[in-house]
Amino acid sequence: MAGVQLVKVTKNFGSVVAVDDFSLDIADKEFMVLLGPSGCGKSTVLRMIAGLEAPTSGEVFIGDHLMNGVAPKDRDVAMVFQSYALYPHKTVRANIEFPLKTRGVDTKLRAAAVADAAAVLGLADLLDRKPGQLSGGQRQRVALARALVRDPQVFCMDEPLSNLDAKLRGETRSELVALHQRLGSTFVYVTHDQVEAMTMGSRIAVIVAGVLQQVGSPTDVYDRPANIFVATFLGTPPMNIFPAQLFEAGEHSVGVRPEHVRFVDSHSGGVEATIRLVEHLGHEVHVTGVLADGTVVVARHGGEEASPRSGDTVTVSAEARHRHRFDVSGRRLA
Amino acid sequence: MFRRRGDGLIASAMLAPAIAILSIFVVYPLGRAVWLGHLRCDATGRKCRTSGWMQYFDVLRSSDFQHALKVTFVYALLTVPAGLVIGVGLAVLADKQIRGIGFFRTIFSSTVATSVAVASLIWFVLLQPQVGLLPDMLSMFGVMKNPGLLNDAGTALPAIAITSIWANLGFTFIIVTAALQSIPAELFESAMMDGAGGWKRFTNVTIPMLSPTLLFVSVVLVTRAFQAYAEVDLLTKGGPNPERSTETVTYLIYGQTSLVKNDIGLKSTTAVLLFVILLVLSLVQFRSLERRVHYGN
């Protein structure tokens, strides 16, 4: 097994800079999630690790080996694609054994490896079917089996859950985490879904416009966002951003997570807001209000608490310890 | 079933033009040809006398028909596999995102806009023993220059086959190029990750994903080979004689060397037999190749 290191990697497509001066250390056996909005360059980073794209500049290491110029097949990296990219004309068995067949692995060893992978992923009864006869979840498992049958150093996964329905996505999330623990391999996982990132990753690398914004554990990134982008990208509903003057002195911005917005007595300080929308989600309630200057504030609290009603005027506040401070350029202060 | 009577009337009205055109240009001529097949007629086609339905078997057993059928089969064998291989090869080569590839795609597909007559004339000039380029080039390798490829009984059919392969190349190239572009790039990337080199990607991804297109193109090429007439008429007129080494079935029906010239009854018999043979051949192609064809999910 091996870690992955990207050193000052840049990737240009013509005049478009897809990835800009990107450096990241992924430790051996780590589950690293590359998180960002669509088009931010996270898949390009993954494809450069896999060898499907060549960096315009910079270096990619797997283990201690420089991978620039090394063909994908020689990197010992397996990839699970968003569309699964299963060979539709081959059976599940033939799909899973294909990476071994191309490497000239003996028939008996191939059969044993396919049986093992199929057993791990619950595909033993489906080996003679074609991908077209499988459900989305089963196809996803075949793609995983094809990746793990090679026992690669690094698994690259490009939004592998995005084609599954919400229920199956939740189930597969936990199965992938279990698989990572069981295999003890390095996983690099691309997603735009913050729930996947928060629940699966050992660490999260947040990317926007090809630039790495922050790397850290899910708790770090959520509790101490490096800038306003990260702060507002992670969390549902996103963090509220206010001018500092509403709460304290200074020219900076103050960020408050919706779960830390409190409705308080008008005499105990705070800012007045008019409630515009109350959304009951069962286990929690989202309350959207508008301040006098037009700033939107969203509060989130447990479903059992009493909620204001639409049209009410309330006073909102946040404890000082729950306020995130960002300078004028959007970077975190202290 | 139609939910309302009105739906049936509207459906009939909408189908009527297609039914009328098919009836006038396909069903009636076919029925008429089958009917004419038991007649022998004079040159005008108006004075006919019955010759009996056994005429179909007589033609089947005739040495003229068997010779023409053999020539046609050989011609199909010469043109179809080679045309398919070259067309697919060029399409795969041109399926690259590199600067200037559009120029080559235009060149490779240009023969689709070239009529058989023009293609035949171009190759007639190229194959001419006096002025043609090819005989000169071949003579450098010891292949005889005279009497010329088109005038030699052993080389005339392959020479026409080259013309046909060239003329059909644009069709094969365009169809296969379109099919190649519909193959998801991720399948090739996945195969690269799985350790497949260029040839294994070609045999494990490209060919299986192209299989419905290849079946379609091969059926069309076989049909075209069995209908070859203009190139034979323009290049060799069924000769060289007396071997009649390029006399295909279609040329037997229409051609100048035909012994049954102007007998519309006998020509119809031969035409219907050609139709039946092509139908059986197409069914055999579908049946034998369909197991290997993947039609997607």
C-alpha cells in the first residue's frame, strides 16, 4: 500500500486553468475525500492521480515513485467511475476478471480472485448476468469488485454514489467505509455531496476553482472553516454570514451556523428579524428570516422546540463562542 | 386496439401515403416480377407466353446463372471483408481529437458523395495499361502490365472489387465513425485502468460496442455487392470474354453479354431468384452474427 502526494500540480485545458498550484499529501491507508462544487477541478485531480490526465506542471507521487509519464495500467491504481463504466457485453464474472486477464493471471487464480471479490460484495449469485440485467446498486458493486480484485495500492472513486437513490446511497456509504477499513488501502474519493464527505472521509480536501481551500478532518473543516467559501459550502442550511457590526465592533464578517442562531428576548441584545419561512422537516425545523438591512438569516433547531411563525418579528442572536470571524478577503481570523 | 373509431381513421389516413408509395414502388413491382417469372416475352415485353413456374428451377440449374452466381459470391467475398476492415481501420485512426483530423475525415468520407459511375471512370483511368498509374506501379513489382488488369480474366474481378471497395469506403467510414463517437469514453478509460493496451481495448471495447453497426454495414455491403452492375458495365462489360469472368447476376439480368437479352420474363425469373438469395443471405447473416452483437442496455 502507498500514499499519494501531489506537488504544485497545475492542469490547463487550453486557456482554462482547471487545477492551480495544487499540493496535497494523502497518507497511506487514508480515506481522503476531494470535495467541491461541480467544475471545481476535483475530478481532474483524481484523473491525474489515476494517470488519465497528465499534469501541465507539477509532480504526482504514489508511494515514493514519481508517476509523471507513467501509464494508468502501470500505476497500480484502480478507479470506480461515476457511470461505473462496466463492459455491457461482458458478464459480471468477465467484468470482474478483466483486469486480471489483461495482466495474464492464470485462469485458476482468476477464478479464485473473482469468487473472493464477489463474496465480499455479495455478487456470487449474479456472476453470469450482464450489467444490463442489474440494478444501479448491483452495478456499483460490480464496479467496486472489478477495482478490488486487483488489490491495488490506491482506489480512486469519482462520485460513485451519485447515480443511486437516496436510500441506497446511505447504505452504500457505510459499506464503502467498512470496505476501506477491511482492505486497509488508500482511498481517494471525489464528491460534491458534503454528507458523503463528512461521513466517509478520514480527511476532506475542499476545492474551489481548481484551488485547494482547506484540508482537515470533517470536524476541523466544519468547526473551523478556513474561509467563507468552505464555511458556506459545508453545512445544510449553510452558515449565515453577517457584517460584524450587527454583533460586535470591526470591519470583518461574522459567520454563525444555523444551529447556533438563537431566538432571544428583545431586551437581551441581538438583531431583529422578520420570519419569512418556517420549514418543518420532522426531526428539525428551518426558520428563515430577514434582517432590517435585507440580510437573510437561517436558524435550525430541533423539531420539539416551539418555532416562530411566518410574519413574526423576532430577535436573533449567537453566542460569541459560536461566531466565526472572517477578514475582508474572506479568510478566517484567528 | 384503437380506443375510438376516429383514431383508426386518423391512423389510416396518416399511413396511407407510406402504404401507397410502398405499394406502387415495392409491392407491385415485386409481385409483377414474380408473375412475369413464369413467362417468356418478346423484346417489347408485351407479347408473352407462359413457360411454366418450373422456369425458376430451369434458371437455377442453368450454367449461365450458376456461373454468374459464383462470380457474384467471389465478388462479395473480395469486397465486403476488405471494405469493412479498411473502413473500420480508417474510422478508428480518424477517431482522435487532434489538430487537422477534420481534413482526413473529409477525405475518407468523400467517396460517399461519388457516384458509382464517377468512381468507375476514375478507376478505369487508373487501371488503364497505357496511361494508368496502377499498372505502371504493379509492373515495377513484376506484375504484368499488358493486357491490363481489366483485360485479364484472372485480375478483372479483383480490379473491379478495388473500385467497389473504394466507392463504398465513405459509407462505411461515416457510419462507423458515428458509432465510434457514441461509445462512452469512460469505457476506454476503464479498460486503460484495467491494464488493456491498444489492441485489447480494440478487441474488448471497440469491436463489441461497434457490433450492431458492423452487422448493419456488412448486410448493406453484401447487398451492394450482389447488386453490382454499373461498375461491371463501365469497366469490363462482364468480360473479359470468353471467360465472362466479371459477369455478376445483375449483369446477367441487364447486361449486354446476357444470352437472355430483352426477355423480360426470363430476366424477372433471374431477378426474383437474386432477391430470394439475398433475402436468405441476409437472414443467415443476422442469425449467425446476432449472437455476437451487443445492442446496449
